Amino acid sequence: MADAMTAQPTRLPRGAVPAPRDARSARTSAGYGPKSTAIGYRASVVAIRRLERDEAPRFRALRLEARTNDPDAFAGTLAQEAAKPIEWFCDRLAHDPVFGAFEPTGELVGMAGYSPGQSPRGGPGGRVWSVYVRPALRRQRIGEALMRAVIEHARALGPLLHLSVVTDNVAARRLYERLGFQLVRIGTAEIVRFDGQVFDEAHYELQFESSG
């Protein structure tokens, strides 16, 4: 892999959104971290765009990777995910926007999904789901870039955006709070996770300002 000093400018795919270039935060959260040349390199070449339906195999592979690396962060088990037919992933991409983070090689290394619907407290509100960045590429603001893409997509679709995260995932919680999400409550997860355990979840909301 080329280093930060010799890497050449990369042409982004049409419709792709570049990751943010500034690295002012020194937080230790997934997707961004202390300023460094490595972060500057990643921020300048990673492309963020919505996945297409025909990219379902890549989406499936990354979902399986996510459940392997972070089994307590996702509902369901690796076996349940692996048993789903490819059509399930095709349909998910057709109905719900999923944003991917792509290396210059085209490799998919991160994702974040959005679904419209009702907020937990009633009323319309979109939901963020399956936020994941490959472990070796964390603390490089990729997670933040994915979340910003979801936020911009959701802004015109409803008054708020909500998500839940296991309470001990401090890195993710710091990221969401930095992006403006407010903690609503902490409660026991409704879905049993990978090994039969039930985790406490922190529920967050991001309120959008009215344009009226």
C-alpha cells in the first residue's frame, strides 16, 4: 500500500462522497481518531456512496465479517446471517439505502444503513443500522464519513434519526454524540444477541431543524 507521502490523487466514482479531510478530534472512536498522516491519507482516498442492488454479494460478505469481528454489536447470530439467501441482501439494498466506504481498489471496507419508519417514541423517524468499519481501518474517520452520508440522506425524510448501540461500545457512542445525537434512554435490548446474552443498549436521537 502506498504511504501518505507518495499516494497519488484518486478519482472518486461518480456520485461518491469523499470522507472529511479535517482530523481535529483526538477522540478514540471507530472511524476517526488522532491527527496523523495515515488519517490524512485515508480521508483523501476513501469514497462513500450508496450500494447498488447488484452489489449484494459484497454487502453480504461485509455483514458476515461484521458479525465475526463484532458479534455483540449486531442482532442475530453469524449462522443466522449466513443462512439468508442472496435475494434477502438484494431486496434489502433495493428498499433501504446502505452507504459503503470503498478503498481506491474498489474494496468495500465499511457500511451504514438507513430505514424510514417510526421513532421509538412515536411519530416519523428514520433508523440507522449496521454501522461497521473494518478493524484495521478504524480511528481514521471512516465511520464518521459513513454516518454523515446517512444523516444527509435522512435530513429531508423526517424530523429525526434514531439508533441504538450496546452501552459498552464507548467508541461508537462518542462518535454519535460528536455528530449531535442525544441520549434518550438506556434499556435492555429486545433482541437476544450472538451467544444468548442480552445486552443493555443506549438509544440515541438526532433532531433535525425545521426548514419551515
